[in-house]
Amino acid sequence: MSGFVDLHCHLLPGVDDGARTLEDALEMARALVDLGFSTVAPSPHARPEYAPVEVVDVRRAELAEALERERIPLALGRNAENVLDDAFLRGLSTPQARKLGPGRYVLVELPYTAPVPALPDILFRIRTKGVVPLLAHPERCLEFERKGRAAEAVRAGALLQLDIGALIGRYGGTAKKLSRAFLDDGLYAVGATDLHGPVGARDWVGRSLAELRSRAGEASFARLMRDNPATLLAGESLESDPD
């Protein structure tokens, strides 16, 4: 199977803590293509300490040209990894909002080690702005160690993104346990790599994909890695999206 779409990947060089150089980005791209990916929506961190959107747009165009020049068949989409804070919430209704593709979805991360007790209210506020949050790697966030919290977030209108490396223990035992439980419960809408660099990428991404396919089955694997991500990137609605 091929045609995978990665909605969480730090592929653009020199804009955040992902690819450091163009050569790094091209090596990462080659690995992803070899593993079955056809499209990546690079998701640089939308934080003040990293490159602004104007620089990100330039780097995306430069990488697209380099991919074509090197004959690496990988299409690029527009995306960003947003921090769930007041600035993000204020900007959602403005042209400066850094969304996923042309539609109403936005990739957003919660703190790794701090609780977010107001999460249901925050998700409601996001949805009232006509935006659907795609929550990055919930299995790695303290808030989702609370029993039932991931299912509650889905009921509140959020989509969950699996970091596939968690399935093989890349982020420790707790993230591994939670990722497998959330997968078994059918809570994830998409899977993604959250790839930051080329070292070992073919190995760990390949093993993660194999683990996901084995645990989820072929139909769910295709839905998580190809069908749903492509739908979101195109700005179209999933059948499971709440009204």
C-alpha cells in the first residue's frame, strides 16, 4: 500500500527543531517516499522563537523545487503545529491563523507535562469559531493520562492524531500503552510520523507503520494513514465529524 499522507512532519529545513539543512530534508523525503508516502503537510512549530510564516512559505517553495529537481515524488501541503494558548485562540478568526490546508482543520498540541483542566471549554471555544482541532500526539500529553479524557475530547469535537512511533515505545512506556489503548478504542482520526530528522528514519518509521498495520488491520490502517489525512488536507469533512 502507498499514497500515505503525513499531516505532522517537521520536514522544512531551518525553520524549527526539525530538518536542519536542505540535505536533511531531502534525505527525510526519500525515506518517506520509500515507505509509501506521497504527500506531506510539513508542520513547523508556530512559536515566536521559530521562523515566521513568511519564511516558512519561502522554505516550502524552495523544498518543493528541490524535490522536483531531485525527482523525489513527494507533494507538499500547508500546515503548522500550533500551541494551545491564548494567542492561538485569539488568532483563529483572523487571516493569520495557521491552518491545515485550505479547510477548517488546525493541528494543535497540548503541553506534554502540564494538565489542561479547561480542555472541554477550550475545545468548545475552538469549535464555535468554525474550526476543528486536530490534537497532536495525545498519547504523549499528561492531560490524556486521565481516564476517559481522550474519548471526552473526541465527543467535544476534536480529532486525535496518533504519533505512530509511540506504538513501538519511541516515547516511553506510558505513551506506548496509551497509544495502543486509544487505537483499540477507535479514537484516532489520523496517524502521522512527527518526523524531525533523517537519522534512523527508515527504520523506526517503517517499524511503526508495520506495528500500526498489524494492530489496526488493513482497512483501519488505510483510513488512518491515507484516506482521512488526504480528506483533511483537501479541506473536506470526515464522515465522523460532528456538525
